Amino acid sequence: MRPEPVTDLTPRTVRPTLLSQDWRDVLFLHWPVHPAVVAPLLPPGTFPDVRNATTWVGLVAFSMERLGPGRTPLPYFGTFPEVNVRLYSVDGHGRRGVVFRSLDCPRLSAVLVARTALGLPYRWSRTRWTADGDALHLATRVRGAGDGARCVLRARVGPRLERPGPLAEFLTARWGLHTRTAGRTVYLPVEHPPWPLHQAQVEHLDETLLRAAGVEVAGPPASVLFSPGVPVRFGPGGAPPGPSALSSW
């Protein structure tokens, strides 16, 4: 099936709300990769989403705030910094999404719940993420990681992008995630307002998170974007019913 169009608004209304959260001070770093390199890293029933014959790997740092079930934020437990490595996916029904290779945060309770309930590869880490004016600082290291997975970066926020362009929209306008849980590949839809995006510049980057996630890149990121953030709602997902859907998953 042909992939759904890339749009700055969700193509699906989230009903009911499974989880709500705010994503604040979001920094997107992206590198181009060959689709054949990342295809084995995606769950069954999904394929690399490509633009101009290229797919991408993202390193995304942000502050998770007001996370909670339904529309009820959890005090303390629902607020923490997070760093994730993600790939870009499309399934047999044309739904575009992301596949997380790792998600690192310092809140052990969030790690345990997300791993158990959704099959997401959360890891307990020592993570500090600060946004001070236009200066961004990240320091993270996965606890007990034999591979020493870590990242230290400094970046600076630039001017607002009035017209982000097709590549920025492809990388940020993602309306769901594909994950493997209970032996099935499922799709969880997400809804939020359009991203307000800024240019950004990396001043220092020392990281091994991408390699630990199974992806090798060369050189600095080809795309660096920042957003002050958006409120987010996740809805229930899954594969559409029917024999054809079940056989493809």
C-alpha cells in the first residue's frame, strides 16, 4: 500500500486518550542511512520509510513532562529527561511512524512500566538535559551498560523556521510508533499540534548511543532542529482486523 501523505497534522484522531504528556525543549539530530542497513532492525510487518531513496536515524533529547494515564498527569514520576534513538517506519497499511531502538531516562518506574506494558526498549540512565535560553546541554550514560552507551552534547538554538520544508516535516511529523509486544507488531497513534521548529547548531557531540543501537553513522548530523515543544496524546493501537492484516504481521 502507498504510504500516507506527510502532513503537519495527524491523519487519525486519537480516541480515547491512552496516555498524555508534554514534550518540551526537543532537540532533533538526524543522519541519513541506507534503508538496507536498518531494515533488519525493524519489527516484522514494517519497512524503512524513505525519502529520495534514503531513510534516517534520529537522536532526540527532550524533557518529558506531565506524563500520565488518560489526561491525568503524574506528579514527579511523570517528569524526567529522555534521550532516544529512533528509525523511520511504514507498515503494510501505509501508516508512517517511528521505531525506537533505545529510550534512556533516569526514572526507573517509567522504564519498568514502558518495557512491560508496551515492549519499548527503555533503559535506566543517568541523564541531565538543560535548556538555558538558547543553550542546550545533554549528559547521559546508561546504567550498567557494558558497551558504555553515553552521549554528551552542547547545541545552540537558532531562528524560527517559518517554512520548515519537506525534509523537516518528514523527520518530525510522525503520527505513531511501531513496537513489538506480546508477540505482535502494533501501531500506537499519536496526536499533537504542529511542531514549532527552529534551526539549531551542534557545538559539541560525543556519543556512542547510535552504535549501541545498531546503527553506524559518519560525520556530524545532516539535520539539526529544535522545538520548544507540544502537548501530546497517545491512543490505543494495533493491526487492523482481518485475515490479510493478521497474515502480514
